[in-house]
Amino acid sequence: MLAENQRFLQNHYPALWQQWNQIQHEQVWPQYEIIPSHAGLPTIQVHVDGRPLYLHSKYNPEQEADRLVEQLQDKIKSCDHLFFYGIGLGYHIEKILSMFPDKAFTIYEPNPWIFFRFLSYKRLTEWPIQRLRYLYVETDEASRRRFLAEFANALEVNVELIALPSYERIFADSFQQFLCQFRDIIQSKRINLATEFAFSKRWTLNSVMNLPTTLRSPSIFSRKEHFRSKPVLLVAAGPSLQEEYHHLRYIKEKGLAYIFAVGSANRALVANGILPDAVCTYDPQAHNFAVFWDMIDKGIDANVPMIYGTSVGYETIQKYKGPKFYAVTSQDTVTPYYLDSLDRSEVIDDAFSIAIITLQILAKLEANPVILVGQNFAFRDNYYYAKEIKRGEKQTAEVLEHERHGLMQVKDVYGHLITTNESLNQMRLLMEHYIQRYSQIEVINTTKGGADIVGAPFIPLETVISTRLTEKVVEENWHVSRQSDTAQAVEPKIDNMNRAMVDFIKGYQDISAMFDELAQAAQRRKEGKLLKLFARFDEQFRRWTNNDFFDIYVRPIVRVDTELLQKEAHTIREEKDPIAKADKVVRSFRRYLHTCQQVYNEMAPFVQIYLHPKLTREEPGWKRYECTSSAFHYSGQWHKKEIKIQKQSSMESDVIGTYYETNEPNATIKFTFKGTAIRVIGARHADGSDQLQIMIDGYNRKFSVKDRGVEGRFSPQFEQVLFQISGLQEGIHNVEMKLLGDGTFIFQRIELVG
């Protein structure tokens, strides 16, 4: 049996096979013995400090497993994935897997000697291996952390940890370490999933809306020489901030360190007469600009540079008037596509907190030291923020009811226990991760009464001032451009993206046609044909997803759907029956395609109507007259339509484009213009009319807006030149456009020379 299991490991888990070879001759084996229980079934006896302890009951291991399953039944029913910590001889695992045949599972064994004892007792192939997602045997803490990072990356939505009770007693320290890390990873994944559900579309939309500003602005990393080896205060809005205003005012007056305000901290600083050297922001939500409202309202923003993550709420960028510097965030797929000069090493990982974003920026600017102020990561005297920060209906900085979810206690900088919540604790853990990553910079925590931050020793700010901040380092005009930051030419990228949008629709149609072929072949039970179709389908789907529009605009928004599809695809690959497999392919992938098509319809108009025109240099001599101009006289039934950015119900939608549409024969637009050339801009579509007439000074010409490639389920292709003529005589011209037959006509504007 042992030899059989070894062959299985050698074929399927070679790393475990190598592990076995490394330890099979070690002297530890006598500590772990398989002995018979009173009922005759084997158990494992572990010798700890001279005492024999048992992994399973020394009386009846199967009855013990039955009792454990009975206790856990309800939890097991409600989860998607079972994570077994401790295999022992597998009694409980075997029982649970037989009772719940639909559950995927992972086996994690923290003790290699116990695992290899198990291999001499039970054939792994007798278990439902097709449901086994991970089989892992720990070797040290580093291996545990690596595995948990991998597991978190592919984590199911709902995981239940099932620890063999004897492991909790016998290996208590090891289990507690694992449990803390496992809980942190589950919490982090849940927060990430919730964030992705909430913001996946918004991140991309913001990046689109911000790109024109980004291309005209300097990167913050173009100012590295001002911050290299200089102290920077990273000032957050935690409740301890109110103890430091007099110190911050002194630092500002003497220019002893740069002051970067993150999140709401600018409000508290400005209220106390302290103007930060920069404000930092990245929150994708529409209301993010409100944290700067005091500065905007008083006109203070004009004098304070803003460092923004490129996926920040676009409303913030539009409303804030001061100098702007960008840092590309990892959630932004748009800017890297259009910005040729981007240094990929300067992309900032998205994070739970603007403080963590700013810490990364400062590390890449080579600032040193970074001094944390007001970074509590915990409650203090029932306050969540510094007292100047008013929010919610009660306009208070105190802890709100929803912030009491997931309360826990952590150590503060003095070694005492303080209260925090899951969200703040995850931020602290992530900051510790980045402090460790950027170990070349010194991080000092001056937050009195805040949570202890590993890697950032606590030193009171007054001590830091007296020992470290002893001379002026701030250059007040660091943000002033010595040369203009001009936008690059992006026309080639626009042309490529326009072609990709056409290819996206064509690829969608090809794959939809394949669904029909698969369904028909399955219905006629043509298994040989199905096998060929599966290979063709894989190639077509791969080509379709290897498309610039999909990559830049669709993939980031459907990331959660993609993760679910990948899990379904794993199950589909294991299906041996071609008929059943075809049904699963059609159901899963058709649903995914429909989601991607909806995203195309939402994003394509923003790209065509807003982004590309904003990035294109206007041709000299051409003037534009939008469809809403009073110069146009519409007759017949025309519908005014708007491309809007929808927001939460309390906020008004932003209109980013307007057009007029008709499908009524003989509907007309009349206008006059002075010039020598004219072109008509509108949309093409499969439903567009091929019977349109334009009459200029009595001369009739025909044009078409039909494009059979853009079928009915897709949004029209906007910003198309529908008609163009030049070489007209100087003077005033009378124009009438008319829909003569069936189909629709979408009109956006005219462009003129003259």
C-alpha cells in the first residue's frame, strides 16, 4: 500500500515524493507509531515530552469521527470548500467526503511524519481524488506562508476549516500560528472579493475619464530628486492626530520634512492652519472629492499639489484645481495601454488604504525616513477619526455602528490591548507587508496609542523632531514644472483599439455560432465531431480573449466572473462524457459571453464618444457643431439620447455624450453653414439605414449608416464619419438630411471647414 501511494505521489505530487525521500531515513519516526485501538482499528500514538498521546480515540476511532461529523454537519452543508487541517489516519475525512459528495476539498498536513505514516495505512486513490484541489504537507513556516498565499489566490467563496481536534491539543502552538494566518488570509480574500464586486467597473471607468488629465500631467516619479533621502511625514486622520498639531505646525514652519496628507487628514490639517505639501488620493468612489471640499470651497486647493492614483474617482480630478501628479495603480489597465512612456516598475499595487498606496509611492521616490502620524489602525476613546473629521448623519468622528462589525483586540504601541475591527486590522497587516517589502527605507510610527505596526518602531513625534528633523529640507516649489508636460501622440493606439472593437464583435459572433454547432452535435450524439469542436472552441475562445479591447476594458470588469468560469472549467475538463461536456461548455461559456457583451455595451460608448475624441488632436481649420446646437432644425420624430455615468441614487448622473436618433421615414435635419467642407459624424449599426439623403444647395447625395458587422445586441459604433465632402464654393450653404427608408439614423454632430 505504501509503495502504491508513493507511485501516486511520484506521478501527481512530485514535490511530496521528494519530501518523502528526504525524510524517510530520519530518526524521528519512533515518535509516531501506528498502534491498535481497543476496537481493533489503528490509531497513531505521538510521544510528547515522554507522554503517549493519541491522534484518534484509543477506544474507537470511527465512533469519534461520527461524533465530529455530527457536530460539524450544519457548517459543512453551508460551505463550498472543505479545508482539512491534520489528516491523522483520515477517519473523519473519509466519513465527511462520503456524506457530502458535492464538496471540493483541500488536505493540509502540518506534520510530514504523520502524513507518511498515513500513507502506509490508506490508499489515496480510494478517496474522491477528482474533488481534491490541494494536497499539502508543511515543512516550515515559510512553506506554510507560500501555500496560504497560493491558496488565497484561488480561494473558493466559502471555505470551512476543519481541524482534527487532537492537533489543536497536541500541536497547540503550531495550530494557533496557522489559524491566525489562515483567518487573516480568508478575511483579506473576502474584503478583496467585496471590493472587486463593488468597484471593478468603476476602476476602469475612472481610468478612462482621468486619462486625458493623466496624459497632460507629470508622473510623481519625475520629481524623485526632491524626495530622495528626505524625511516625509505620512499624515493620516486617525484619532491620535489631534495630539500632534503643534508639532506638525512647527515642522511646516521650519520646513523640516515634507507633509503628505492622506485621505481625510487634509481637513484636520487645514482646520488647524497647517497646509500640507501634498494631498494623496486614490478612492474610486464618486463622493471621494468630498474629503477635499473644504480646500476646494476656500480655494486652497490651487496651491496644494495632488498626487492621485489613476483609478481615483474622476469627479475628484475634475473638481480639484491644484497641480496634479499621477501614479498608475494596478487596477488601471487603461493608462498603461495608451501611455508609452510608463515605467512598469512604478505601478502601485492597489490596497485597502490610501496610507498604504502612499507608503509605496514614497518608497519608490526613495524618501527616507517615512514617518507615520495619526495612523491608528484602531479605535481610541470611541473615536475612529480625528475630531475635526465629521461624517455620517450625526456628523461625528466617533465610531459608527457599521464599523463595530468584526471587533477584535490587538496590541498598541505601549503593549496594551486596544479595540479594532477586521477592516482596520487588514490595513495594518498589509502595511506591515509593504514595510517588509521596502526594507531599504526606514519607517517610524509616531502614533500615540495606535496599533503596534511591525517594522515601524514607535517613537514619539517630539523625539523624532529633536533627534532626526534638525534642518530644513523642504523645497516649497518642488511641484512647479520647469518644462511643459505635453501629451504624447496616441493616434496609433486609438486605431489599434478601434480595430480590436470590431474584432471583439466578430469573435463573439463566431463563438456564438460554435455554441449552436456544439448543441446540435450533442443532440445527434456525434461524439467524434464533438471532440473536434472542443479543440476548435478552445482555440477560438483563446483568440477572442487575446484582444486589446477585451484585455483593457472587459477583463478587469468581469474578473470575478472569470474566476468563477475558471472554476467551472476545471470541472468541465474532468467530464468524460462528451455529450454532458458539450452541455456544460454551452451553459457556462454562453453565460460568460453574455456578461462580456453587456460590458462591451457599457464601455464602448465611453471609449468612442469621450476618450478617443479627447485624446485626438483637433485638425486645424475644422469647427464642430454638436447635435444639441440651435443651428439644427429637426422635423419628424427624433429622440434625444444621452450617454450617462450612473451613480448611487443620491448623486446626479454625469452626461458625457448626446445624440439624436430616428427611425421615422422622411424625418429631416435642416441647417445652413458657411464653409468649403463638411462631414457628418454619427453611428453605424446593423439596424442602420442604407437609404439616407443629404441635399446641399439642391444637389442630392446618398449615404448609408448600415454596418452588418455590428449586430443588434451590440451598441452602435459611434464617432463614425457618415458623409464627407470638400471643395465647396465659399459662401453659405443650405443643407437638408433625410431618412428615406427603413432603419435608424443616429446623428452626433457636423464638422466644418470655413
